Amino acid sequence: MKIARERKSSVLASNAVHHRVDSLTGIVTLAAILGANVFERAAWLDPVGGLLISIMVIGAGYENTREALYELADRSLDNEVKKSVRKQAHRALANVSAGHEAELRDISGIKSGQNYLVDVELAVPGAWTVNGVKDLEDAMRSQIGSKVRGVRRLRVRFVSREKPVNEKWDEFIAGPEALQKPEGQAEEEERDGTAEDNKDSKHRH
């Protein structure tokens, strides 16, 4: 199980749980058989042992199924991974000459299979140039990618320290605006509609 956790592998975790349940069910079976033969009127131990074994098997199956479904659904990062990313991000900031001017504001992302897709938000002085933040981005990607197992993509978002903290989900477009069509597409559809109307008018005459 230790290796499965280090590798973040559901297959290894399922196999470890399978062996653990096999060992426990063997112990329960042995205890039920011995008890039923040693003690008088202890025949009830056999069905009780069977019930305990069924509960253990169902419990292990439920846990494995839930973890597999979570991975298929691309769940968000757990606290342990966020803690590791935060630790390495601070080290990356310390290794860059102007890193003390940057502020780590948020860590988010999803777990896709055995891989982590991480998003980091950094607040930097508004006067910084693109070349200035590029060095910081490369340092973050190198440090986190080499020290946090499973990170396959690191996206760094830079915001100004002089401005207030951005609201959550500010990258998403609001409902009514999302339904608006691009200006060029709207004009093209309008022209097509006008041409169709003129064509119908000629046919009537």
C-alpha cells in the first residue's frame, strides 16, 4: 500500500487491498471454524463469520470503486498534494533573485489518472515585464515538476499585486455573455437572412 500511495496508482492500491482482505478473511474463517468445533452450541459462529467476510469484501470493493470513479471524473487536488506543491513553490521563489517580490496566492488543479494538472496563481509587481515573469515561471515549473511526483502540467497565472485579489472563477464568462455571437458571425448571418428575404420576394412577384 505504501508503494501504491507513492506511485498514486489505483491498480496497485486495489491489489494491496485485495491481499489484505484475503488475509483478514482467512483469519476470520479459521476463528469461526475453530470456535464452532471447540465450543458447544457455537454453530452460530459460522454464519457470523460469513457475514463478517462479506462485509469486508463489500467494503473493500466500495472503496476501490469510489477511488477509480474519482480518477475518471478528474477530481481536484487533495490537501497533501497542494501542501507539497506549495512547499516547492516557496523554494522556487527563494531561488530566484526577485522571487521575494512575488506572492503565492492560490494553488488548484485536477488529478487525471495518475497525473496532476496544476494551476498556480502568483501576484507580482505591476511593473514587471513578460521576460521578468518568464524566468520565475521556468523556475516554478522546474522545481515543482522535479520534486512533486505525478505533476505533468504546471500552468502559472500572473496577477498584479497592486490590484485586489481576483474573485474565484473570474476566468469563466457569465451566462448571457457566453451566448453572444462574435461580431463577424452575427453580420454574416444577417446578410444571409437579407439575401433569403430578397429571393423570396422576387419569387412572389
